[in-house]
Amino acid sequence: MNGAALATRGLNKSFGSLVVAKDVELVLPHGVRYALIGPNGAGKTTLINLITGMLRPDTGRIFLGEDDITSLAPEARVRRGLARTFQINALFPQLSALEAVTLAVCERRGFAGVWWRGLPEYRDAADEAHAILASLLLGEHCYRLTHELSYGQQRLLEIALALATRPRVLLLDEPAAGVPRDESAELFAAISGLANDLTVLFIEHDMDIVFRFAARIIVMVSGGILVEGTPDEVAEDTRVREVYLGKAHHG
Amino acid sequence: MIGPFVGVLFDGFAYGMLLFLLSVGLSVTLGMMNFINLAHCSFGMLGGYVTVTLMDHLGWPFLASLPVAFLAAAAVSILLERTLYRRLYRASELDQCLLTIGIVFMSVAAAAYVYGTVQQPLQLPDYLQGSVVIAGVNFALYRVFLVATALAITLVLVAALEWTRFGTRVRAAVDNQRMARGLGINVDRTFAITFALGGGLAGLGGALAIAIVGLDPGFAFAYLVYVLIVVSVGGLGSIRGSFAAAAVLGISDVAGKYYVPQLGAFLIYLVMVGLLMWRPSGLFGKR
Amino acid sequence: MAGAAPEGVTPHQYLENQTRWRRVEIAFWLATLLPFVVTPTYLSLASQIAITALFALSLDLILGYAGIVSLGHAAFFGLGAYTAGLMSKFVWGEPLTGLVAAAAIAGLVGFATSFIIARFRHLALIMITLGLGLLLHEAANSASWLTGGADGLQGVDIWPLLGAFKFDLYGRTAYAYSLVVLALMFLVARRLIHSPFGLALRGIRENAVRMSAIGAPNRSHVRKVYTISAVIAGIAGALLAQTTETVSLEVLSFERSADVLVILILGGAGRLYGGILGAIIYMVARDQFSGINPQFWYFWIGLLLVAVVMLLPNGILGGLARFAERWQGGRR
């Protein structure tokens, strides 16, 4: 297990004159919980879109483990163990939570293209989906349609869908966006309870949560990485204080 | 050798100008609201029937009937926009297609009910009949009139879009609807007016089309295909793109029917599908 | 269907519950036999309904389940019809092999075009399907040496079914034949939508972006369902050619593509029985009003479309489901 779980080399992306990623060099070791922070418009979501293949970088390479995945389609990256969630819910409104997660399990196991056998024949796929939902406290609600779930439950379903792909690296784009403060701590408790060998990178604005749940922090400013270090190092860093913490109301 | 070729070129261009008038409104409104209005040519057909009615039954002169055709089509399109279309701006493209196909069906049936399914006769005034001969090539006067009208309208449209306050609003709304709303532009109102203008232009195009392609209830469907080709090839929301696409389409259609009549419209559809596959958002599209 | 699962159900039971045959379904399929006894003079119409229902079912797979809007689905219906007609004219009139040939040709063309279809969505997709439909219509019109052009294909002669049942004037054989094929294809479609693939299709309809984020090969899914849908549409077209022993250019027309869309939307898309219900209502109504000029018939179809879009967004079956929910809610 030596080498990084995820790495980028000289990633650049701009829209016209607007630079959204500037020489991004990232090395995430296995099993570490990372927080990605930075002011609005710093390019955090763009970075996730670049890594997952929803955007193409202008230059630079992306590695998942030893493999160069720069030219792979998003779904091929997912099949190699790179999953993400969305800042704004991107779910299947008319599927029940169980159906949605079962679908993700079917896709991972490679029989989502089978049309001549009934879904109930794949009992273990449904059981696995149910177990994932139960681990995120959605077990009781799994037969309800996605659009009938509460907002907080939908945020959890975002994570459940990502987990069903059995990722090695999980990118969470503001998993607690819009969730009340007391509930977001619960949500992050669920995230920190995930398997130890899973590498997690999450975007989050609440500094209490960032300092509680992240082992290391990456600070982004206008498309580039400013600082990378432990929470203490980042908190002590004068540049970070200047551009980021200085403006926030956090002490 | 050259004579017929130039003649075909000119006829094709005139035909293209007709297609431009019929389609420019759809192009702009599609670019602005992403609303798929398959009933656009019904407005054109309406303009045609208004002209026929005014001339044949009320004895109006041809030129006087044209503004009325424009106004009638504009009025009906704004009525439909306010009552039906506006409720479906956020609906799926399927719902938009279904609603507007429904309106096409109704307009075709209504036209057949009132006017029958026969071709409508149209007596052009004397000064628009006949032709002039320049350098040995015959130019039909009516087509000269058509091209001049279309070019004048194009110039007015481009100028209005470029230099008036309303034009700025339209461009902003086509460019980025959310941003335009953020800037305090009343996008719904702007859209309604643009929609009426586009419907009116289609009505004018329909009135001008009678002398060239005739008028029967099949008009709404037959020209829908051409209009969609112009819009999809020219790119959504682009007046210049529509103009170029309409000219190319008109010329190739007329030339195709003149030189390889056995292929019929096949060639045009082939070109359309090919172009769409090559550039899905059109030759002059936004993206 | 979903959402009404009682507590204490295992995931497996929940999924099985969704695929179970309901009493209404069995009653419906038994009722399809009624025309033989109740309205024996209307068997030709019944056969036309079954064929139209099959065509609508094929559209439902791509539109109702995968969310692919097509304005040119008549292309495959027409391909099937012409294949079956030409087969009887130039090879032999045996109907079942004609059906298989039609399915194969429609499927082949469907598979070839599916590579185009899978690349596009939204407006471009609508234009492309429309363009492909028109292209084929125009091609059949131009190739009059083969298709008979606007005059229709002459000399279609179908042998007795299984060598024993002649296609009679009353439509007994025609209806029995169409009904059996419809039922078989329905079983295939029903199995498909309750399969993992069926779930994946609904996923594409609901959110294609999320589908790629869970590793789904959307394009390959779309290609597959489009090909299957083309096969079924081709079979429907072949049935029409064989039971009426004529093929006219109209099988490829835009009106036919629009009709089947109307029928499916009217009945309710994405509900498996929507197309069948829509076909029954549409065809019976058209038969009742056959006295009026077809031009005026389309006025009412247009009005119906506007009304369905504005008032009944999920079709008749959707409206019924909502009504049933409310009624049950009121009783509680």
C-alpha cells in the first residue's frame, strides 16, 4: 500500500480568461480524511469535476493509484474506484432509495445490462443495497421514493449511492450543504465511520467540522493550492489567515 | 450555360429568403427560452390565409394585406404564448413537442375546414409580375421584390438587436437567461414580445410564400421541416446563422430539384442529419 | 406502485412485490379474448388495435422508460412493414419467417442508428429522430421501383398461418395472430422492465449525470434498448403488412410517428399498459368517427394533445393512479 491513492500532476483549466485550476499538484495517501477548503469561487468543485472526468483539463494528468486515468470517461473512472457526491442533490426522484442503491450495486457488479432475468433474482444485490442504506440510517426509509425523502435523508442517499460503487477514493462535494448544523455533525460522524482504507476528500465550509473530522487540510485560492497540511499547521499559517480565516468569523 | 445557373442560384436565394423569414423567429425564441415550438409554421400559414382572405374576399391590394398578415400572426402568437406556452417553459421537451404538435394538428384541420384542402389562388398585382432581363439572365420581378424585402428586414433586425435597448435585452436573455434576470431584465416580457415578433415575421413569410410555393393546409407541416433544418443548422438564437443556413438550404433545394429531380427532398434530409451529427448545436451555435 | 410497501418487508420481498402479476392484469388479458365472441364483426379493428398497441409498447420502452423522445419511430414500423411485404412478394408468403425477417431488418437498422441516438439528448435528439424518419420516408418514396412509391406496394400475398389458417375476410386469423404476437412481446417487455436493465433505463430517464457517476455505461444501455424497441416496432409493422396484405407509404409517415406518440401519452407513458389502453381508445374513437374527414379527425387529436399536456400530464393511467391514491387516502 505504498504510493498515493489519488494524485494530480500540473492540472490546468481555464474558461476563456478565467483560470479555474492552476498547476494543481495533489497527492492523497491511502485511507486519509482530507478537507478541501477555500473561499467561494476558489475552484473546489471544479477540481472535483476535473478529477472525476466531468470536465477535461487543458493540461496535466490524473492518477488513481498507479493508473493514469486522464483520458478515461467518468463512468470508467467510477468503475476503477473513484466515486463522488454532488453539492446539489443529483438523485433519481422517481426511484425508491432501495432501487437507486440496488441500481448502483448492479452497475458495479456488471449485470445492469441483463434484461432477460428479473431483478428479484439478484437477492444479494438488494441485500447489499439495504445494508449500505442501513449503515447510513436510511434502512427504515428505503422503500420510499427519493423525492419523498427529507432533504437530510437525500444528502445521505447521495453518499449511499457513491458507497455502492465500492470506491477506493471518495470525493464529497459539500456533503452537508443545506443541512442544519446539528444534523451535519451526525452526517460527518457517519462519514468518519467509513472503512479505514477508504481515502476521503470533502469540501466543507464549516470550520468546526473541518477541524474535527479532517486529518489533513488543503486550502485552495483562485484555482491553485495555497497550503496543504495538518489542521494545526493550516491554522498557524499566516497566508491562510490572510486570505481565508481572516475573513471568516471563526476565531 | 451560365444563364440557367445564375437563374437557379437567384431562385434558390429568393427561396432561401422565404425560409429565413419563416424561421428567424423560431431561432431567436428557441435560443432564449429553449422552448420547442413546432407550431411556428402554423403562424406562417395563418399569415398566408389572412392575405388570401383580404385579397379575394375583401378586394384589398396585395401590399396592404402584408402588414395585416404580420399583425394577425403576431397577435395570435402572443395570445398562445400568454395562455398556453408560458406554462410549459420549465416542462420537459416532450411536453413542449406534444403541445405544439397538437396546435399544428388543430391549425391544419381548421384551415381545411374553412378553406378546403385545395391550393389557394393568388393574383399578384401587375407591377410584381413578369421579369427583367439583366445580362441575358431572367429575374422574376416577384423574386426580386422578395429578396429586397427580406434583406431590408434582416438589416432592420440586426440593427435593432445591435443598437436598441430592447435588442440588448434580447441578446442578454439569449446569452444567459439567469444572468439577464439577475440584471433586472424582465425576461418573460422580453420573450413575449420577441415571440410575437417572430410569429409576425412567420406570418409575413407565409403571405409572401403563396406566390412561390402555394398555400394549402399542409403548409404547417411541410415547411416545419425546412424551418427546423434552418434553425438546427444555423444554430439557436443566431440571426446571422439562420440567414446563412436559409440561403444555403434554399439554393441547394432549388438546385437539387433542378439538376437531380429524382432524389427529391432526400438530399436535404441527408444534409440535415449529417450536419447535425457533425455540429449538434449548429454551424453558428453558441457552444 | 412503489412507496406503498408495508413495514417489515425484506428488500427481496419488496422487489418481488413490484414484479408480481396483479388481478387486473390477468383480467385484462382474459378480456382480450372477448372480441371473438362479443364483437365478431369487429375483429379486423381488434387486430389493428393489437398492432397499434404493440407499436406503442415499443415506443414506451425508449420514451417511457429510458426517456428518449423520438419523433421518427415510424421508421422502424415502416421498415418492418416493407420487409414483410417485399418478402412475400419476392421470396415467399409464409408469415412467421416474414415476421422474423422484419424483426431482423428493423433491429439491424435500429442498432446502426442507435450509435447516433446515444450521442444526443434534448433538442438535437428530437431533430435527429425527426430527420431520420423523414429521410427513410423520402427514400422509400424515391425508390418506387422497389416500394411502389406513393401508389403503395403491389402484390403482397400472405400464405395461411402455420399452413392451416387462412387470413379471412372477418379478421379471425388476423386478430388471433396479432394478439398472440402482442402478448408474447408484452411478456418480453414486462420481463425487461422488471430486470436490472429496466432499472438502469429508469435511472437514465431520471438522471443521466448521476448514472455516469455510479459507473453506468449510459450509451451502451441506450443502444441496447433502442435496438430492442426497433425490433418490436418492426414486428408491429410486419403484422400490419401481413394482416392487411398491403403496404403504403403511410407506414413511414410523420403522422404515424406522431400518432403513436399521442397514443402512448394519452394512455400514460412508462406504465407498460399505457400504450395498449391508448391504442384501444384511439382506434375505437377513430373507427366511430370514421365518417368524418381525416383532416377534421386531427383537429380533435390536436385538442386532445393540448388537453393531456395541460391537464393530465401522466396520461389516463397516471390520472387513474392518482385518483386511486386519493380514494384510498380518503378511506383511511
